[in-house]
Amino acid sequence: MTTAQSDVSEAAARIVTPALVESLTAGVVGGGRTACHCPFTGERLAELPEASLDEVADAFRRARAAQPAWAARSVRERARVALRFHDLLLRRQSEVLDLVQLETGKSRLAAHEEVQAVAMAARHYGRTAPGRLGERRHLGAIPLLTQVREVRHPHGVVGHIAPWNYPLELTAGDVLPALLAGNAVVMKPDTETALTALWARRLMGEAGLPEDVWTVVLGEGPVVGPAVVEHADYVTFTGSTRTGREVAQRAAARLIGASLELGGKNALLVLRDADLDRAAEGAVRAAFSSSGQLCVSVERLLVDASVADDFLARFVARVEAMRLGPALDYGTDMGSLCSAAQLATVATHVEDAVARGARVLTGGRHRPDLGPFFHEPTVLEGVTPAMRVCAEETFGPVVSVYRFTDEDEAVARANDTSFGLNASVWSRDSRRAGRIARRLRTGTVNINEGYAAAYGSVGSPMGGMGDSGLGRRHGADGLLKYTEPQTVARQRLLPLAPSHGLDDRRYAALISRSLRALKSLGVR
């Protein structure tokens, strides 16, 4: 074990104490035992309770019993809990930054992205939920005579299945709007990153969330995941497209709604008029933040052939200057992959590409000298469709370079994938970049930024097209999906039927004249 790894190991022992684990797992059902580990060292971090199928059902019973009282509170009262959580999170961020790093192996700055994202979501929904969830008045069938209100009801208990790569943002960030909408939540985080999720849950309790409104169950995904879908009134899932299809099928069989953010093979386009230094800096962040273990991370660089050599010289130099290593502090640019499985996928994609003729411009190696799952940031050129890395999601620090000659070719190559999550366009001409952005089949497009501009704009929807999923997080969609809309219509004075001596024929003629008049008056 290196000196840096020893330092992390000692820090982990100080941070993840038995007392902390006992505090975080208070109220978590599970008679079995499971464990989480630190990617920096491979060592066990903590032993955790593992739920049986009966215990998952019990968690839902508890949540269902707690939900009505929570929903009965005013939206403003629920929003105040989210805003208190915002303040507590920023005040005590060092605690969760340590946990995020210890559980994921990512750099400190990449971990801080999660704090930023959750704080923004808490503020946004804490400020906007009262207005969006309040009763709305709509124009009725007959103006003045038909009064209509739209009422929003919570689904009941939301089942939330979260991945390992962003254990704060993809747990608390998604749970917040579900809670503000009046739901209870039963969440299954990935066991390997459960401490972060449990920390967020405890902090919400300190902010005023009642016990059992947010409950957690732990266990193997293929076992506990289906049980969560089986008992939920609505399901949210972030993860692979393969598993997302299974979740969607199970939800459809029960006629419940689902929101799924799935895989991506995201492209970054460098146009000939781009600021190449800015584009190179942005491409490094876009491809290698969180070691590439980010759904919106860039895995394909599409570069105008006229500037490709100049861009690559800048980009490769910046990649080679990246600082790698295990450290619970700021100062490294990239940390570790999260697991042996992720390392195996990355190594397989690189080895397959090289064996079939791709060139490694930089990187390409496993770095066991830094930690068991470290892999160098890798840039490939000469990738062809026969190579796995061309179309399959790598979900690691590997990016492939492709050259194009005109705008149409760039758009066609960017869209040549079954995925449609995120894209990035770099140009000094904002109109041209915007025109290209609208031709890309992705849920978000960033201009002169890799992913953070769109993802951080929490007032706007974020999600995928095609194999990248269903539904959206953020914006109004990210809140209203957790509700069932109900229309309450009151008819005054006259019925919507023949009355006052009108026979059917005269009633139909009167309605027809009224419809023509309403259209002429511009009534919607």
C-alpha cells in the first residue's frame, strides 16, 4: 500500500466509526449483513444491514403509514424542510465530501459537484414547489358557467432505486422533489455507496423530515430492486439501459408510472471556429470528471478536420498533465474507478480497440501503483464501428476522437447512436452552435460547456431520448411527475344538456353557434 493509500486508510478509520455507522443505519430494516468498500484501497468501510423481501414490504408499510400526515402539511411547510436541509448541507459539507470520496474514489472537486447539485435542487424546489403544487384555475367548458380547478395529489410512496456513481446527488437530489410533492419514499441505494445516502437521510431528519417518510432498504439489486418496484406507487431509477427496461416492464405490468435516466454515448463537437484552448479545457472536464463515471460524460469527440491537429495537441497535453491519486482533499484532478467491474469494462474496451487498430494518443493503462481500480485517462483515435468502444457505453475515463468535414456530417455522427442523453457544441458563433444544438437528438445540449451548464440549470428539465430513458428530472417536470393531477369541475346555472324547453336539435344548433363564437373571440 502506498503512502497516499495509507493516509486514506487511516482517515477512513477515523471518519467511518462504529458510532457513525450505528447512527446512520438507525431505523434501517435488515436482518442480514452486507458491506461497502473504499475504491482507493479496496478495504472494507462498514458493515450494513441487508433487507429481506419481507423487510422491504415492512419498509413500505411504515412509509405508507407515515405518508398521509406528511401530505397533510402545507406545501410551504414541506418546503421549509428542504430549505433547512440546504443550509445544513452547505454548513456540514466536509462530512459528506469525505463519505462521497471514500465510497466512490472520486476527486474532492468532483465530489463537491454533488453538493452543488443537491443544494441547488433544494433551493429551487424549496422556492418553487408552493407555486407549482397549488390549485390552478382553468377555463371551463362554458366560460363563467363551468368553474374548473386542477388539484395535485401525491402518488403515495415512491420507490427510488439509485446508482453508485453520484451517491448524494442521485439520492437526495431526486428524493427532494418527491418529498415536497407530499410523497413518502422508500429508497434502495447501491450498497457500496450507502453511507452517503444514509447521511443525507439523517440530515433531512435534522431539517425536520418526520421518521419513516424517507426509509432506506439495502441489498442486492436483482433481489431488492424488483421488490421496491412491486410495492411502490411510482418508481424512479437511474442506471443502465438494460436494467431500466426491466424496471419499466415491471412498472408497466402494475400500471404505475416510472421515470428512468439511463445510459449515454455523449458527443462533444468542436467546430472550426471554436476557441481551441477553451474547448480543450472543457473537453477534459467533460470526459474525465468522476473518472468518466457520469451519465452525461462525453465519450466521443467530434472535431472539425481543419482544426483537429491543433485541438488534439492542446487536449492531449492537458490530459497528460492531469493529477491522479487517492486523497481526501482538493488538489487531484481524477480519482479511481469505483470497482473491479468498472475497471474490467474500461480495460476491455481499450484492449479491444487497440487490437483492432485504434491508436492510443495518451493513457491506456491500469495504474495499480495508485490504487486497485485506477486507470489513466485515455484518448483513442482511429476507432471504427467494429470496436466495442465505438457504440457501447464505457462509463470510464476513455474518449474516442473522430474527424468530420462539414456540419451535416458532424450532426449525423453525433446522432448515430441509440442513446440520446447529452451533447456539447463548441463555437464562437452562438447562432451556429444553437442551430446545430437543435438538430441533435439529446435531452440536453451544452454550448461551450461539457455538461454542467444544462445539468446545473435546475429550473429546466434534464433527461434522455431513445435508449437514454423516460421522463425528466429538474424543472417543473421533475416535481410534477411525483403527482397525480385531478380536475374538479363545477357546473353553474345551466347543465351541459338540453334544458329550458330546448329539444335535442335546437340544443345541438345552439352549442354549434357557441363554439363558432368562442373561436372567433379567440377563447382558448
